[in-house]
Amino acid sequence: MSKYTDFFPLAGGGGGGIGGTIAAPSNNVSQVAFATGTNTIGGEADLTYNSATNQLSIGTSTFSGSLYAPLVIGDLITCSSSLTLGQRIIRQNDTNTSFGFVNFSDDTFTIETDGDEAVRVNSFGNVGIGTGSVIKAKLDVKTTDASSNVLRVEMPGSSSLQTGLLIESTSATAYIQKFVQGISTRGSITFAGIGGVAYNTSSDYRIKENVIAITDGIERVKQLKPSRFNFIGGEQVVDGFIAHEVQGVIPEAINGEKDETEEYEISPEVLDEEGNVLEEAVIGTKYKLQGIDQSKIVPLLTAALQEAIEKIETLEARVQALEP
């Protein structure tokens, strides 16, 4: 073993140095040189070291791995400000994966994988995943990978009591979610007083131009084909629309294209240790389904209703004029 450079604070005010050269004790902290067998402080087996297997146990004489500490003994490991390897704790022979301390003054903790910072927890308790040093929320997630999901929640299909995402607030008007592009809010979900939730899309006059009235409401509504149907695999019959049938009348209400498909990976390619392909990835094809925002139909329905009301009022006036 090499010379002792740091120590572990242990129960009974004890500490242990690894090696044969021990610094003078200070601040009532005992320091012990290791020999094969059990080193006791205050009559307890605080440190057990086996030089044959290079294993160290804290608070027990049982070994498991290189360092085994089954009991909570104050601060398990204390690192001085001169901690090597950039103030990181790393796995032996793997400098790409580590637990790190940004510095000892701002209480920031990091986790690195594959040589890059993956997680950061700052002194405010804010957690950043992929954010680097700038964390903008209590939990902030950032990714530059456009091919993968940012957040995924999987639930058992048999559970009727679980909630995929639970949001609680003591405010009756709090924002549940905001949708922001650049610096502009495009929409939001908010609590709408007691007992309600509002789904909001930006509709401020200051972001609109070329505003004209809808004058063909009735004609276009007549082209819509409301239907009753059930979804394949289900039995419940519902009212609704077929997406592509609406697309020709109100294109902005529909997302996607009719009969569109997309590829997905059934199983990834298999590589050997040198990066050579042993098995090619298996790619399948699935439906890329169209979607509908039925709220986009409301303006057309309103225009058609107004046109119908105008016609009704005109006819009523004619009838009244003919009455004696």
C-alpha cells in the first residue's frame, strides 16, 4: 500500500490510514495503520483489512468488494479539498464514469457517464439532466438527441389506481403546463377555478394579421361527415370524424397525412468488441396515425350557425310582413 493521504471519520472518533506512514492525529481524530486482520478503536471492530485480497471493511469484519461499509457511521467518506482527479470519485480504470464535486464552496454534485456530465444537483436542490451548469427548474431535462423520447412513463395495464403524472397545487389558477417556443408562450394548461381545467392556445390579436370573416360557413359544414364508430380492438361506440375527411375542409385541424407509415427498430444491430457488425438491425414498418384537434372545427361551426341564424331571422321578418 502507498502512504496514507486522507482519512475516514469513524464511530468512536476513529480514523484509518492506509499504509505504514501515519500523520499525527489532530482534533481528537485517531488514525490507525492497517495490518492484515482487525483494527479496533474503543473495543469495537472499526476497520478490518485483508492485505491478501486488498479489501477493507468499516464497522464489520465481513468483506464484500474492495470497500464494505454496511452500517451508517457518520460521514462515510470525507474528501479533502485536495481530492485528486478533478475532485471526482471514479471507478478504477474507468475515467469516463464518475461522481464529482464541482467545487467545495457551492455544494454542487455531478454524475458523469461516457466522459460527459449527465446529471447535476446544485446547492438549491435543483436537478439538471443534460443541462450542464445552467439549471432553470427544480427538475430540468435537456437533450440534443432528436431521435429519442425525453420523458417516458410506463404503467401496468391492470392498474386502475395509478396516475402517470400527478400535478397538485394549492392555487385554483396555477399553470399546470406551458408550451413555449423561443420566448413566446404558444399554449398552456391551467387550473380554471374550483373544479376545472383549461386548455389554452395563444389567441392574442397582437400575433395575428390578415383577419377576415368566414363567409362560407354553411357550405363547408355541409362537407363535414360526422360519424359513429368504434376503434379497432375496442367496443365503445363514439361520435367523431375520420381525419382525412376533415382535412379537405379544415386542414389546420388535422396532423399527419393519410396512409402515412414510419419505420421503427424491432431489434438493434449487434456488434463485437471491435465494433464489427455481427447482426444487422431489424427494421419494421408501422402506421403513423393522423390526429385531429376538434377545437379547430369550432370557428367554422360558429360561422355556419351565425349564417343560419341570419337566414332564419330574414325568413321570420318576411313571415311577419305577410301576416295581417
